[in-house]
Amino acid sequence: MVGCELEPGTTSLCDSFQHCNDVQSSIRITGGLDATIVVSLDREVAFAAAQALIGEKPNSINSDVIDLVGEIANMIGGRAKE
């Protein structure tokens, strides 16, 4: 979708999420499943994703970048609920 290579990270249990990148979004899923999905992107990764999807690379974290990261979290959350 955004032309980036992905590398799996480690999976771990935690009591809380600590901010570790420049842009993040979280989606909470409740009901039969109780979970929080956090998408946390480095500035340059968020900019590259925005460039791939909207055709221009932003030079700051603006509303387009924030909306994009939120939409990525929504897409992941939507698939998790299926």
C-alpha cells in the first residue's frame, strides 16, 4: 500500500503503552474481544506513507499525516474485529 518493507517486531504484554515515535493512533476494541491497537510511526515513515497515499511528501506533522495514521489504525482495527 505505501511501498515500504515491513519487519516484524517483538510481541509483548504490557500494562500501558509508552509513546516511542512521533505520530501515533490507538483504537480500542471492546465486546467479545478487549484490546487496544496502537500504531506508532516515526516521522519519516509517516511522511513516506502520506507521500505514497496523497502524492506529496509533507514537511511537518499536519492534519493529513495525523488523519493518515488514524486511518491506518482503523484499517488494522477493522481487520482485527472480523
